[in-house]
Amino acid sequence: MSNPRDDGWSRREFLGTAAAAGTGLLLGFGSEAIAAEPPLETTRLRLVQRPSICVAPEYVAEDFLRAEGFTDVQYLKKQGPKEIEPALASGEADISLHFAAPNIIRIEAGDPIVILAGGHIGCFELFGTDRVRAIRDLKGKTVAILELGSSQHVFLASMAAYVGLDPRKDINWVTQLPADSMRLLAQGKIDAFLGFPPQPQELRAKKIGHVVVNSMMDRPWSHYFCCMVTANKDFVRKFPVATKRALRAILKATDVCAREPERVARFLVDKGYAANYDYALQTMKEMEMAYGVWREYEPEDTLRFYALRLQEAGMIKSSPKKIIAQGTDWRFLRELKKEMKG
């Protein structure tokens, strides 16, 4: 568990940032909404820490979570989905931002997870060599991913299916660590690589490959959430007050990320969540708009879109309707949208 007093935001900076964000209930210290709520059923909350810094709201939320009454806030270090998803499903972790498409696969598989809200729209970017100018050009090409079933694999398979490719037959998948994938892309030994922040920022800075798809800018990907707030289903059932307060803290932090990119970037580096300030700052500036849409975009639209793409890719059989019925709970989001009007 990290100590929010060690570095990063001081209490004065934290209060100032929240006040400057301009949302009526952004901070919520002593707010009527919190005062009127029942006490927390648990004061412990466990979130997931992973390499991608697009989930910055989780980390910025730590002081917000303490203001909501959580006294034991833990960040569990994980890497790929084979660690993140089991942590949420088993109850090792309680709540986390996690990628939409892999969530859908795990919901169909029966994992006890539930999606509570959208977090931000796309942060991933597809980079290619001169041999890849469009998604259709991936046919017959070699594409590096962390592992089969990883977020990279699932999103790329969805994109390929959307343009009529069969990701099971038309793409040569190779598994590599991201650092190795970027090196191989620079050497022309692979044809494409899909990166999550800060990988795209590093690739652009080093002029490795070129951007084929930017999911924040390019349709249809820019119209749907990338990361969504996901929780363990038993945690939500047992601790509805804690669930609402945890979600409120994460959404407040999302607003801060949209309004204070410089301070958030420094916070990420000072707390050890990011290694390079320039890449972190570029990520936060590029994602200002991405963080600002959680009130406007409908999370169900994201699940419908990706469920259909995953059907096309042969990764699931369930209908979007079944996925939404089985793996979502919007009651907290509906309440918070009324409370936290921008």
C-alpha cells in the first residue's frame, strides 16, 4: 500500500486541484451527499496497479478514497490480463479500471465481475511499418502481442473483425514483451504493434513506425469507452455503500485528470506509476478529452459494440443483451451523474 503523504500531491495541492476542477461535488469533503449516506460497510479497498498509465484516475483517486472514509487503500501490482482479471474475479481486488473488450469475454465465461461505469475513451494506438497503412493490411502480417487473450490481442482482433478479417486465420500473432515488440517494430521484424500509454508516446518520440489507428481520434473506436470501472460482483453485493463511494472517488479523479494534466503527470512520476515525465505529460494532455466524456457517453453502447465485434472474431457467442444483463450494474452511475453535474 502506498502512502499518499510521501510525495506526489501534498494535501494543499490536492485540495487546490480539486477546487480548481470546477465540478460542484468534485471533492465532496463534508458534502451533503456523503453525510446523508449510511456508513461504509468496509474501510478497506483494493485496486489494481498495472503498467499502462491511462488508468491514472485510479491512482489520483487515493486521497479522494480516504476522504470517502476508506482507511486502508491498497494497490496490487499486476501485469497482463491473466493477472488482472483473476484478481477481480477472485476478490483479491475489489475495483479497477479495466479494458472493455476483455471484460466482455470474462463476463461470458462466468467470472463474477460487474461493470459499473465508463472510464475514458480509447487510449490505444496501432503502429505499423510501411507495409501496414490500414487495418486491412494486417492480413498475412506478423503482429506482436503480450499474450493471446491480452488486451492487445482482444482489441486488435475486434478491429480486424470490424473490417472483415478473420483474426484467427488472417494474422500471424507472435507473443513478445512490449519493449521487445517496439524494438522488433523498429527493426522491421514485425509488421504491427498495438500500444497503451506510455508506449505510443515513446514510439512517436523515437520515430518508430507510424500510427495506423488512434483510438481516441479515429471512428468508430473514438465513440466508445476503452477502460471501464469494473468490480468484483460479491464486493458490490455485500458493500453497496462502499461501492458507490469508491466509484465516486474514481470519477472525481477522472475529472481532475481531464483538467490538470501537468500536475497529474508529475504525480504519476513522483509516486512511481510512470518513469518518464515527458511521456506521462504527453499522455495526460492527449487524454484530456478522453477523460471528460464519462458523463456523456453511454457505457452500454460500448458493450454492444464490442460484443458484436467479438462475436465476429469468434471470441464470444453471447448477445450484447445477455452480456449487459449478466455483467453490468448502472444504479451507482445514475445516482452519481445527478450528484456530480459538470
